[in-house]
Amino acid sequence: MDLTALLVQLVSGAVGGSAAGAAAKQYSLGAVGNAIAGAVGGGIAGQLIGTMAGQMIEGWVGSIAGGAVGGAILMLIAGVIRNMTAK
């Protein structure tokens, strides 16, 4: 595991989570919540994508894309769960 790639995935996940929160306001966790959920999702998904995809998606593009997509997905899942439990 490369530390630089992990940091890129965390940052891009935070950006992806914040973007997803801005796009889907009904699932938003607030600015800090979106960023935290996005960073966690970006780190997890970025590592999984790097492991599964191997050489297909490698380097900065793979780290940024995997982190952003993973961050957006985890933030939306957390928002859906929060909305379901609030009712």
C-alpha cells in the first residue's frame, strides 16, 4: 500500500462526498459529515479498486476516480440510512 495513493484517495473521497451532498441535499450529512463519510469511503473504495482492478486502473487517475466514487457512494448510503432511522 502506497501512502501517497491513500492520501490522494482520502482527499478525493472527501471531495466526492461533499459533491454528492451538494447534489443530493435530502441525503446530506452537513459539510463536515459529508467530508468525513467521503474520506472513509474514498479510502476503502480506492484500496478495493486498486486491489481488484490491478493494472487496469493504476496511478493517479485510478486513485482519484476510485476515491471520489467511493466517497460519493458511502456518503449517499450514510445519508439514506440516517433518513430511514429519523422517520
